[in-house]
Amino acid sequence: MKNLEPQLVWGLFDEITKVPRPSKKEEKIGKYLVEFARKHNLEYQCDAIGNVVIRKAATEGYENRPTVVLQAHTDMVCEKNSDKVFDFENDAIQTYIDNGWVKADGTTLGADDGIGIAAALALLIDESVAHPALEALFTVDEETGLTGAFNLGEGMVKGKYLINLDSEDEGEVFIGCAGGVDTLAYLPLSTESAPADYTYYKVSVSGLLGGHSGDDIDKGHANSNKWAARIAERAVRLFGAKLSHFDGGNLRNAIPREAYVVLGVPSAKASEFESDVKLFGEALCAEFAIVEKGAKVDVQGVEAPATVLAEVTQRNLLLALLSVPSGVLAMSAAMPGLVETSTNLASVKFAEDKIVITTSQRSSVESAKEYAKLQVESAFVAAGCEVVHSDGYPGWAPNPNSTLLECTKRAYVKLFGSEPKVRAIHAGLECGLFLEKYPHLEMVSFGPTLRGVHSPDERLEIATVDKFWKLLVEVVKTIE
């Protein structure tokens, strides 16, 4: 990567991929940023939550222009393929180049938002770039709760303009985003002894695309938890199956790619069950064949577990998973093509005495977000769950008349000869929280092209990084 252009940006990104930075464990990347500031004799400030801001004075002739804030988040989504041995808290991401893209071997790449960090740092040390005073703000824990933005310390930001470097489509400038809220359901876990005259199986769903639960929610990607629930419900209905375990998904903001159930069927029906699962698996794959070309449903025999779910727990779990909505709930009437409201059935996990089901709702309309939350809560309550909602976070209302937006559009036309697409994004950005704390801010968000974010398929298109960098440089040179 270090030989790609622009070399300064790619060299820094290469360094960043070697620094472990899971959400809520950003100490190592925080130390890296502080050492970077010291090495280059730059002023820096850290707040209590772990956010870091690095400042650089304006170049000669730019002293009277408003300060520009460059903003990126330091944490990354830590997802890996089930057969990949990898420790996100200690191992460096293993990168490689494939047909014009930078990818990672079996894990997320962390270009979300490592490439944003790299671009901000590069601008701080590139002496060839004329610019006003700069503040590079690096926030923690964006991916699992926007904790850094929620708890941003006093005096961390003094600028008038903020450029968020956390977008994933080159040629598009974002001026708004959805707000969101997480909804967790807790189902009491009651078990009984596993029947001795049953044969037990592990049925696995794998190979789904997954992806970002906001940006990819409209792409028709299958949800592994929904598939596993359908398989289990069919086994119960047709074969009198007993469900012993259900595990699917990992992260609240990722469409789940893999899931499995452990269940038993009366031994006399074992052969028939195996055949039926294979046929139903083929039906599910055919249902999503246009989108999910790598989907697989596998069944294998396992040793008998000690327990299975009690009848009421099994019934309520399957009712909850089958009835709770997941996917696009409404498209925007104001901005054609934009998802307005959605929800994602993110993960199902067994704890000691309960089953924990995690979902996330997003909407660019606050009342619609609240209704989505109510829909999800209602499905869970009807299935006997206790429901808890997170505090949520606000959306970012578009300002189509901002000076920063006009400057960005002019810069793009000058550099590339075409108008950028100006739009809002269904994913959550930290900008709404910044606007609550600093109402005077004008903001835009842009970046290079990423695909498959929040999954091991995450990849960064090489050619777009150079365009991203040139646009960033031109904007800070010309904004007044």
C-alpha cells in the first residue's frame, strides 16, 4: 500500500492498519495519535472519554480565514470469518491488493474510518498545502454508541466548518444523516433435559453478504438470524424439533452474515429431517439467489446436548424472531432513493439465564424513528420479552445553502469536471451530535469509495482515494 498514490495518505493508512482499535478499546490508537502530534510538534488535546484533537496553525496568508475541523472516528468494526483465527485487540490487519481494491484477509479492513484518519493526519503534515487553521478531531466509539461524540469535552472544537471524513461513496457529498436507537430484548431462558430418543443437529447459515445496517439495508441482503429462525420454526412444526441453542450475528450495526441453531428431532424422523433441511436450504438460497450468490445452509450431526429450551421459551423465541421487523420500513418522499426508516435484527445470544436479542432502528424523521422503535418493542413484548431502548442519537438535518457545501461543489467541478451528487445518508454519522454542541457549525461529509463495510468483505477502491485527497486539499485551500 505504501507505494500507492498519494503516498503520504497510503503510508499513514498502512500504519493505522497495524494499530489495534476495537470499539471501546481505542487506547492504542489514541497513543499513536498523541505520539504523532509530538513527533511533528503539533498542539494536541485529549478529553476524559478518549477523544483527541490535533491542531495546526494557518499557513501564511490564511490566518484570517475560519478554522476548519477535519473529523474521523478511531474505532473500527471487528468482524471476521468464522474460520479465521484473529485477535482484534493485538493483531495487525492483514491487507492485500486485489484488482484495484485494498482488502483484508478474512477480517474487516478498518478503512471505516482508518482512511479518514490517514487523510486528516496527512493534511496536518503536508507542507505543500496552503490552509487555514486546522483542528483534526478523532472521536472514540463511533461504531457502538457514538460515545465519543456524545461526551465530547469542552473546548475541543473551535472551528466554523467541519468536514466529516466518514463517507463511503466518492463523487457524493453528504449533508444529512439518519438518527438511530438500539432496542434490546431479554427473554427468560428456561431449559429442560434433552430427550434421549432424539437425534441432534447443528444447522448453519453462512456466506451471506451482511454489510452496514444503514448504508446496505436497502440492497436486499439476507439476514442470517431470520433464515435460522425460519429453519428452526419449520423443524418444530414438521418434526416436533427441540431447540437447544441459537446464535447469530455479532454487531448492532451490521446485517448478520452467519447464524446457527442446535436442535433435535425424534430419531425415527432423522433421515427425513436431514433431507428436508437440505431442500429448505436450497429454497432459501433460491429466494435470495440474485443477491446472495454465496449463501449456504449446512446440516451436521452433533452430540446430544444436556438441555433443550423449555416449550414456552422455544415458542417465545421463535415468535419474537419471526415477527420482529427487519429491513427497510419506509423510503423518503423528500429525497427519492433515500431510505427514510429501517430496522435491523442484529444478533441473538444466549446468556446464563436469558436470551439477548439486539436490534437497531434508524430514521431521518424523528417521529418515524419512534414508531419503528414501538413496532420492534411490540413484537418483543408480545413474545414475553423485557425490552430496553438505548438513549439514541439525533439525525443531521440538511443545510443545502451552506458556504462549505458550495465550496465543496465548486472544488469538485474544478478538479473533475462534473457536479458531485449531494445527498443525505441513511447511516448514522456523528454530525448530528456535533451540531447539538456547536450549533454554528457548517458541515459536509465525503470520502473515497468503500464497499462491504462492517463485514470481512470490506474493501477500499484505490483510485478513489486520490480523488478524495485532492478534493479535501482543494476545499481547505479555498474555503473562506
